[in-house]
Amino acid sequence: MNPELASLITASQRKLYAYIQSLLDNSAAAWDVLQETNVVLWKKQAEFRPGTKFDAWAFTVARFQVMAWLRDRKREPLDVMTPELCDLLAEDAAVQAAEFDHRMAALQKCREQLPERARRLVDLYYERGRSVKEVSADLSMGTEAVKQALFRLRRMLQDCIEGHSIASDSL
């Protein structure tokens, strides 16, 4: 058992799922293919060389698992996904996945720049999955005020991630 590989596989789950789902556009199938991909990654652990790019290796394995899923399932009459189209989508998805880590790091930095109350609002709603009504009660704000604040925060965070700075006087 390779603990480094186990850690890499665990850390890559969100990216792998997003990559697979972008190729299949079917969340139930994407979960199944992700699990199959994890099994293959584990079985082929001897092929992974520490110090190389794990994501590139894992995306290649995932792509082959997607292609196997497409090959093995009964094709529906209106299904247009082919292995060739899968390859084209895989190229685009790989680029998007490579940007994922950068965007997540940028999001974390942008969240740190938010005023305390705004960080708490983001935490309650997005991290803890509380409803607008629950957040409203927790922060003693009206539900419409919470909705407007979340709207502004999403926009501010998006601008920040894209290279703009956050204005702390917006809330």
C-alpha cells in the first residue's frame, strides 16, 4: 500500500469527478466511472512514478474508463457521444482541470480578503449548506438582505478570482 498515492487519489476526487462529468454529462454515470477509475488507479499504482504529474496520469486513466463505459453500455438512439468526441472533450476538460487548482487557491485568497461578516455569510451558506432562512436567522438579517449579500459576494469573488481586488465596503 502506497500512502502517498492514497493521498493523491483522495485529494484529486473533485477534479476527477468534474473531468469525468464533463465527458459524460451524466452525474450518475460520472460517479460510477469515478469509482472504477479509483480502482484502476489503485491497481496500477506500480505504474505511477512519484515526482511526475499525478493529475495527468489520473486523467488519462479516467479518460480510458469513460471510453470503456461508452463502449460497454447499450447505446441509446439519440446518444451522440462517440470515442472521437470523447477525445475532443477530454482535451478541453484537461485544460479546465489544470486551472481548477489555481482558481481554488485564488478563491481562498479572495475569501480571506472579505470582511469578517461576509466570510461568515459565505461559510454558513456555502460551506455548511445552511438555507437562506437559516443564515438569515443566524446573522439577524432579513432573507432578502441575505440573498442580496450572497449575490454581491458571488460577484465580488468572481471578480477577485479573475484578477480584480475586493472592495470591502460593498456589504
